[in-house]
Amino acid sequence: MVSNNNKEIVKIITPLPMTLSQKKIVKNKLSRIGNIDQMVFQEEVDSSLIGGIIIIYGEILIDCSLRTQLDKMKEGMI
């Protein structure tokens, strides 16, 4: 997704609002896959995640949420 100023929108979903320190860590990690100066960050809180983070950057989905990890474990047991 691209914003009005031609910057790539990065959606960050967490179970609680991120601290400034956490935001810096995420931006540092994302700088490895793109130019963070060309990114616009949209934060969203979703308490159903339990823990972890989901990042949506263009066509890339990085799902490190506890909910997804538990779902994968559940699927492995069936």
C-alpha cells in the first residue's frame, strides 16, 4: 500500500501500544529490507494477539504473534 506522498505504508499490529524503544527496534529491523525514510508507519493495537507483533509491508507479511504460534502448535497436534 502506498500513501499520498508515494511512501510505502507499513502497518504494525501489536497487542499493546509500543514503547519508543520498541519502535526504534522495529524500524532498525525494517531498515534491512527497505529505506525507512520511504516508509510511513501505521500502528494498530489488537488485544486478541496476546503477544508478539504483525508487520505488513507491501506484499510482505511478518507474523510473529503469539496467537499465530499457538494456532500452528494446535494444527500440529491434530
